[in-house]
Amino acid sequence: MQSLKNKVIFITGASRGIGREIALKCARDGAKIAIAAKTAEKHPKLEGTIYSVAEEIKAAGGEALPLIVDVRDEAMVSNAVSQTVATFGGIDILINNASAINLASTVDLPAKKMDLIFAVNVRATFMCSKICISHLKNSSNPHILNLSPPLSIKPKWFKKHVAYTFSKYGMSMCTLGMAEEFKNDGIAVNSLWPKTLIATAAIANNISKIIYHMSRKPSIVADAAYHIITSNSREVTGNFFVDEFVLREKGVTNFRQYAMHKFIPVLPDLFVDKSVKTVHPNLLKVIHR
């Protein structure tokens, strides 16, 4: 397992939630982190800004570059990547964390909102990866990590929210294709998805506070992400990891530590079947080394 000290990490949507938690986890190693997100001013309903997270990263031991970025805007993404390279000297890891959720049915989803979830989830993942590739090729251990689910064609994952499912699987298809496309360049491309719901603003604001309290903390995803992006990029690529299974292989047995409330059961997330255990055998070597 490699340290992330002085590694340059470009994280989209890192002003709160899972992105913020991954940033702080990496910062404790001394990583240099570009925070690419839209929130520059405090939002009345949402915690965190790119500047507040930058201060947290510095306090944790890392370096931070807050960047105002709408991941739907190619020019903004390209400029943010250029600023990151100019400031830190390159990019070692890209984490496509930014995501839009809308669980509306086919007849209830306006075209404008469909365009939004596809632009943020699929197009941005593809575009951010495309723009970062030339810089990742110069890294000694380059990784792309997409926060997206294991691919499945089971109708149950589609029938209630076709568009959202399609958009998240679109991210995973980027993993599937790019892992093969850039294998000879040594660039690892993997997906990571939580086994249970994660307590984020998206859950609190779009679903319910009750569900929010029946979720796990974002730190479980960050801990799993850390083990993936510190693995050997030439050995661990093209996988669809689930956070709990990654950590179980690391030896973690107490998952109540990640629960929002110790005595309230957690709910499974979408897209994860009970039988799914997607841990790559080479990752086990890295974890147990």
C-alpha cells in the first residue's frame, strides 16, 4: 500500500458529503487536493463550501486548492485541471464523486431534470476523465475512481427510476470501458459504491430525515476509497467495489462504528444485491501487505 503523501488528487463535488470525507482521509497522508465544486458561498440548506473544506484539509495535514467548478461546463473543468497542474505539478488521482439524484418515474421526470442528472453523472464523469488522462499518464500510480454501482441488468433496479439508474450505470460503463482503454498506460479505473445508504445532503433533502438517520456515515466510503487508490494501478483496475466488502477484507468487523445511530438498523442502498462481493483478489494482497 502506497502513501498519498504529495499525491495530487482532483475530486469533484468535494464541498460536502462523501467527496469531503475522501478529501479529509487523503489529507491525513499529506495529499495535495483540488476541490472542484460549485459551492463557494454558504448555502442555507447545505453545509460546506470549497473554502471551508480547504481549511479542513489544511488542518488535517494536506494542501488544498479550492476551485469553483460546474462539472457540466467543459471550459470550467479544463481550466480547473490546468490550475491544479500549474499549482501542484500534475494529477495522480481523479475521483468522480459529483452526482445528481432524482428518483422520479418515467412519466414524472421533466426533460430538464433528466438532462441535469445525465450531465452531472455521465457526461461529467466522461469529460473529467478525458481531460485528466494526459496528466494521469505522467503519474507513477494513476487512478480514476468513479462513485458508481456494480453493473446489472435486473429490471428491479430500473422499473421505478429508469433515468437515474441509466445515469449511474453510465458512470459504471465509463469504468468498464476506460479500464480496458487505458490498461496499457497503467491507469487504474474502478468504481466504488456503498452497501448501505450514506448520510448525505442528497438523502436528507431529497428523501427524508428518517432515512438519513438509518444510513451510514460517509467515512465508510472514504476508508474504502483510500484502500483502492493506494493500490497498484497496474494490478487493480476494472472493478466494481462495494465499500463494506473492501473493508471486511481489511479486517474491519465493527460496522456499527459507521452507523449514524448505533441502535438503529441501516438500510441497503440501491443497486447492491446480497450476493454481490466485488473485491478484486489483487486488492486483497495490497490490503493485507
